[in-house]
Amino acid sequence: MDADQCRARHPRHLRPGRLDPGTFRQAHRRLSLAGPRRPVPLLRAVHLPAAPVPDRRDRQPQRFAAALGRRHALRDPVGGRVRPAPAARRDRALRAAVASPACCRLARAGGLVVALALAGCASRPPAVPVPDPAQVRAEIARRIPTSVDDRQGWAGDIQVAFTAQRINANVENICAVLAVIEQESGYKADPPVANLPRVARAEIDRRAAALHVPGIVVDAALRLDSTDGRSYGERLDRVRTERELSELYQDMIGRIPMGERLFAGRNPVQTGGAMQVAIPFAEANAAGYPHPVDGSIRDEVFRRRGGLYFGIAHLLGYETPYTRKLHRFADYNAGWYASRNAAFQNAVGVATGLPLSLDGDLLLPGAPLDRPGRTEAAVRTLSPQLGMDERAIRRALERGDRLEFSDDDLHARVFAIAQARAGGPLPRAMVPDIRLDSPKITRELTTRWFAERVDARYRNCLSR
């Protein structure tokens, strides 16, 4: 993997989830149609069991909680916690539904129509109030440190990103975003990078050496005039931010043959903005971007509004099985579902007795079926106990970049074998063991270091 990707690998993508309306229909079919055609008992019969609310419910709170097997629920517009509807309020709503003219007409239409219609009324949760954007902005601004310039501007861009992506602007999500911003840029839309000219020149020389391009040729190319009248070398000596370096590389790629050869048409700057989001992720998820694009999506990432929008999408734009934000922060650095997959690798290691790197990568990219990666090869040794051949195992592991893998048969069977061997439960999420590698990093850092630093900032924000 390229060092210039900061080990924050190209984030995995998730197909948008869909709620299955069949859940409602099954609940309706369980209603008894026998006995007197009295609507009240039928209405009170529809009570779906309560369930804990994990971190995966960060997105799209307006979808029916009942469809996920929960009681009728309301979500606080800012606090974001799901709470059962008070019994008195529910009873008043049910009595009003029974007394409505529509229900009376349906009652005269026949028993089956009554039962189905009233069951539909009963299973419909109260409407979720839409949070007031001004209140959301005020709550965000209140939690931004007072030392930050233009707190209202930062709050406005964050609120727009939450609204456009239909992400719940509760306190936990607000603080998660602010913690990442503080860690990655210190509230700078285009943060300066220490010793960037030296780092960039070293990267150019490294690429030239790998392609056997003599240093004299590199020096000659850097003496050429760039689009702004200065030589490429002069511009390189004065770059301070990733935006400036990205623009220089784009100029070199488009104007001089050596630039195209060294960079293979691919700008080495792959992250940027206030949340240091991966630019390929932004380009792949630009649909629905709420701001006019001035130039390109790459350019937007280096603006505050774009860096925040795509950073928030990367951090909160997918559902997870996690109960702690720590693992979401680790995923932000290592890739979507890396924490869930690292725990699966740990379970594979326990079940097989084979040592595995807990990096969250379940498959070796591009590996043919007859030359699997270490995790896949270890899972195959359990094939008789799993009742799965190598092709079925490969198909299951290919779902490792999606939420559904948590409910996959392979996932469940591996954990069952591992926990039987361990004599107790095993964690379902673990911070991946990854050493961060980038030309910008001058000391030894890990994904755990990043996740724990962000988590500490997150907890400080919650206490404000």
C-alpha cells in the first residue's frame, strides 16, 4: 500500500441500508382476527419488543424504530437518545385513532379490513420532530473551544453536512466530529504541515529513484517555469499546506513529461482538509454534495465546507455494530469496519491457534482463490467445522466491507468455535493493530494511538 495514504486506507464503502417493510406485515399477520370486532384490543396487541440501541443508529433517525424490532420510540432532536413513548401519550393516540371517522368507516367495511387497517395505525410510531437548524448550530458552536476563530462559521458548515446527509445531530455525533477536527487539524481548513518542502522533495526523489530517473533530470524539470511564473522548484520550496502541494503536483502532472511519469497521473496528495479525509473517498461520494463545486471535488476537500462534509461522511456515514465511539474513531483511520474485522481475526486466531495480524483486512487484495491471504487461509482450516468450502468462505469474507457481515453465518460459526475453545465470550470489536506510515509522519504512531487520542478529545467535548 502506498505510504502517502497515511495508512488511512481508501475507506470501504457501504451500500445504503434499507428497512424491510415485511417486518410490519409479519407483525400484522400475528394479530388475532377471532372474537368481537373491537378495535381497541387489536391496537393494543401490536407491541414489539424493546432492544438496546447500539452505535449503528447514528444515521437516519426518522426511519421507523419499530421496523428494527423496537417499541414506538422518539429521538431527541439534539440529544439523540431513543426513548419509549410515554404510555399516556400512546393511549391518547390510540383512542384518537379509534374515534376517527376513517376508522369507523373501515369498521363497517368488514373484519379483515378493520384488523389490517387498525394494525397499520397501531404500528405507526409518532412523527420524529425535525431539529431546528439554528438550535443545532448553537449547540455545535457551544461545544467548539472558545479559542477557535469563526465558531459560528464552523458550526454552520457542520450543521449543513449533518442535514444534507440525514445524520442525527445529537451531542455524541457533534462531539465525535469536533474531536476528529481538533486532532487532525486544530480547526484549520487547510492545516500547515511541518517541514513540507523537505518531505515533498524527498518523496519526488524516492519516486525518481524507483523509476531510475537521474537526479540531474529531476533538477532540470524543477527549474522549468510553472503556470504562476515561478519555477516548480521555487514553488516547492515555499509550500506550507497540502492544498498548495496538491496544486503544484497537479500543475506538474499536466505540463511536464516527468511529472506524468513520476506520479503516473495520480496526485500523491491523497488526504486533506480539516478532517484529513481521503480524497478518493470524497470523489467517490460526491453525489448529494450540497455546495456548488468550485473547480473539482479535490479542490472542495481543501475548503472548510468540503473537508467537513466528506470527513463527516467518512466518520458517521455508515451504520456499525459498535457500542463505543472508540472503534468508530479507529475505523476513521484504518477503514470502515476495520475494528469489527480485527475482532473477527482475533476469533479466527483463537479458533485455529494460528497467529494473525489484527489489521482488519480479511482478504488479500487481488489474491486468486488458490493463493489466499493469511486470514482467509486460517479460516479455511476450519472448513469441516464450518460446513463451508473455500468458495463459500471467500464469498462470505468478501462481505467484510459491509454491515451484514456481522450477521453472516461464517461470522457466527467462527465465534461459536472460538468461544467454545476460549471458554468464554470474545470481543466483537477491537482497535486494529496498524502502524501508521506516511512521508508526513516522523515518529512511530499506530491506529490505537490515533483512536485513543480522538476518544479523549471526544470525552472532553461531552463534558463541556
